[in-house]
Amino acid sequence: FQESVKSQHTERCIDFLTKELKVSNEKEAAERVFFVSARETLQARIEESKGNPPHLGAIADGFQIRYFEF
């Protein structure tokens, strides 16, 4: 499920930057757009506020990489 959401959001962001705003080409936009789950980020920050490592808020594989990119 998360991969389909990620794909949909990434595609929409690239279209927005290239076709609507016309501030980037597709290749450049694809290299700069990334996806972070708001729910995972919120859970990670809650865990951090409790003194726990952020990965305890992870929902899906690869969270650590996405979180640090964010």
C-alpha cells in the first residue's frame, strides 16, 4: 500500500514541478522529490521526545533512510 501511495505522490509532485510550475525538467525533479510518511515522522518524533530512538516509530521498511532525508 505504501509503495502505491509513494508512487502516486512522487508522480504528482513531478508533474506539478514540471508541467504546472514549469520550474524543472522531469529528470531534475525526479532526483529531488522524495516521500516521507507524515504518520511515521510523527511517531518517530514522539519516540524521540520520550528519549527513545526514532526507528521505534517505523511502520514500513526503509523508514530510517526516509526519515534522515526529511
